[in-house]
Amino acid sequence: MSTAYRPLNDGTLPGVLAPLKEVSERLGGDFSQWSVQEVGDGNLNLVFIVGGPRGAVIVKQALPYVRLVGDSWPLPLSRSYYEHLALVEQTKHVPKLVPKIFHYDRNLALIVMEYLTPHIIMRKGLIRGIEYPRFAGHIAEFMAQTLFKTSALAVPAAEHKRRIWAFADNIELCKITEDLVFTDPYRVAKLNRWTAPYLDEIAARFRADAALKVAVQRRKLQFLTSPEAMIHGDLHTGSIMLTPEDTRVIDPEFAFMGPIGFDVGAVLGNLLIAYYSQEGHEGRPGSRTSYRHWILVQTEQVWRLFAKRFRELWDASKSGDAYMPELFTDAPGAAAFAAEKDRFMRALFVDSVSFAGIKMIRRILGLAHTEDLESIQDEARRARCEIKALTLAHRLIIEADKFTGISDVTSAARGIFAAH
Ligand code: SR1
Ligand code: MG
């Protein structure tokens, strides 16, 4: 494969893939028979489906700028390196929950991977009202495995430090999150947008809310300074492709060593956005009531199954440098260690609730919105959904430590839905 970076297109991509034995065997036939379709609808990259007589692959190539904004916002190609690094790590722990990787080219910032079919982006499934009975278990397993096994609870200190080093230079991608998630929604920023004029008042209120800003900045500090585990870093429902039977997590280009609750909160927050957006997708009032209920049940299941699995992995682990089991072999030691694990899980729950709220606000008042809400054409109707989501998000952030458990979160979500 050629080494100089250039953005590829339907004309040039087949020639780049042709010398790759595994890829060309998978596609079959001669490269002149391959079809190339650019299907990327994300904010950053080019994504191609390449099809041949025998099969298809996905080719993801980073652009040197933010696709959503254009070349006025440069972005390093190295994000493809971090995405590949994270995919390789995730594959070790949950090979069935990520796409298979067939090839990586660092110079072209290009990853060739499994074409997932008939999978769709989860966000689109949630908009259509599709139920995914395996989702909660799968995403809980993904998060428990990838987050626990890359934490100092599971690995020796040297490995933990090497992993921090390995991801430390993913600076620009982290900066996007620092600005777009933790900062811009709370100040006047050129890139902010919302459903105006309906949300003008609440956006101004949030910008003037000192308690909210302090709470969010406390989380930003945690994001900046808590290398607990290798997090996906952008684990929203657009980073999940699935069918009712199968779930795959994609797009870990924002990966770095960060706070565990950031990933868990991203999943919870995006499910809660989907919950509130249902009202905008109802053909007739109430037609999505049972689906709305299903989303809240999944929200509860995600946390419960994640917490259970994380704790099981911890109970079975003997290799981490933090809390070495040999320190807790007698009965008082075992009891104290069990109580400490309970305390850790409670703190992680509070972190996750707070990050969930923060992720919800950035999708409504910041630059990058979600299709769940954006696809509601009637702006007054969309704004009604958004105001409910913002009201819950505010509570999740300000009162994170008052929520006694996940069913408390879903009750609050229901209460706000009914009251507004
Ligand atoms: C400029 S990039 C905007 C957002 O897209 C990605 O999916 C991340 O969520 C990022 O914050
Ligand atoms: Mg993405």
C-alpha cells in the first residue's frame, strides 16, 4: 500500500485495497469489479462500503479536519492510530462486541474492518421504535470488560502507566470533548446552537447557573485528571451498531485513559435522550408509550448488569496492583474490602449519573446534536422534548449524589415527562 496520505475516493480506494490479500480475498474477483460507496454521516471521517462478488468491507479514513465543520477546523490524522489501538485492546476483552479489523494503514489513517450487516446504528433503531432484547447485556459486558480490565484494579502498575502513556497524546480529540461537552454549552460560544427561540431562555439560565457550572467543571477536572481505565470516549448510541441479536461498538477514536463513569454516563444519557425524543416520533399521542417504557427498562438494565459484571470481574481478579487481595485474606479484611467495593461502585454510579446529564446537555445546547431530536421536524414539538431532557439533565448533574439507585433516575425521568 502507498504510504503518502491523501483522502481516498471511489476511484482510488480499490487500487489501495487490491494488494491486501485478506481484504481482496474477502471481496472476491478483480478490483475492477469492486463497488465503492461513501456512506459516512458522522462528524469526522470518511466511511466507505466496498463491495465485491464475494463480500464487503468497511473502510474508515480520517480526514485532516472536522468533517462537520470543514477545513477551518484541522484535526490530526493520529486519531485513526488511537482508534486502531483501542480496537485492538477491546478485541482482547470482547472480540464479539467490536468489528473485526482486517487492515490498518497508519500513513493513510485508514482502517479496513468488518462490514456489519444487517446491523444499523442504534440511534436510528431507537428512532424507529425497534426493541433490542440483547442490547443491555451486551453493552454492560462491553463496558465491564473494557473498563475493568484496563484499570489498575486489574493490571499491574507498570502496565497501567504504559497504557496512560500510549493514549496520552490523543490530545486534540480530548480537547473536542473538553470544549464541546464540558465548556461551550455553559458560555456564549460561536459553535453553540439550539432550537431557537424556544430554548433561548433555558440556555441563558444554564449559562448563568453558578451551581451547575461548578458541578460540570468538577467533572471536567475529573475528565482531565483521572486515568482510571481506557475509555471509549464517545460511547453514544451512534457508536453502536446492532441487530436484535448482535451488538457491536464502533468508533473509539476518542479513546484515552479517563474516568470510567464517562463511558457509562454516555450510554445512560443517550438512552435518556432517546426516551424524551419518542414524544416527537409518535404518530398519534401515546403511540410510543410502551416503547418509552422499554427504553427506561433498558436504562436500568444497563447500569445493573454493568455494575454486577464489573463487581464479578473484580471479585475474580488477582492481578491488579490496587487493592491487592493478599492484604484482605482474614475475615475483617474481607469484610472491609467488600465494603470498599460497595463504596467504589456507589461513587462510580454517582459519576455516571452526573456524566449522563452533562452528555445530554451538550447534545441539545452545544454544537453536535443527535438525530433522535434533530429528526423531529416540528420545532415547537422538538423543543418540548428537549426542555424535558434538559430538566432531567440539570437534576442529574446537580443532585447526582442524591439518586439512591438507577430506578430513582428512571422515576425522575418519568416524573419530568409527565409534569411538563
Ligand atoms: C466536532 S466533533 C463533534 C462530536 O462528534 C463526535 O461524535 C463526538 O461526540 C464529538 O464531540
Ligand atoms: Mg464517532
